[in-house]
Amino acid sequence: MATTSFDKSFVIKDRESSKRFMKAVAQPRLVDVEDKDLKAESKKGLQLLARRFNLSQKS
């Protein structure tokens, strides 16, 4: 997930580019994102942390 954003100014100088830009803004692309099982992800993360700390205590 993105943690920062940016602001950029730009100028469209010709009519054709302006039309294409307005069409793109009016019809945004849809992106399918897979649903995640947050409980399973959390459990896996905790297991990995526990394993890491157990290994570091042995050495």
C-alpha cells in the first residue's frame, strides 16, 4: 500500500490531448483486488515473528 502521495501540475496545450484526458477521467479503469483473509495473514505474521525471535534467543 502506498504511504505517500505527490502533487504534480501539468498543462495540456492541444485540443486532442484535452479530449483524450477528459475521456480517461470520465471512464476510469477498474482494478480487481483479491480479498485477503486478514485473520490468517495476522496469524501467519505472528508465527513468523515468534519463529524469528525464538531463533535469535538461541544464538
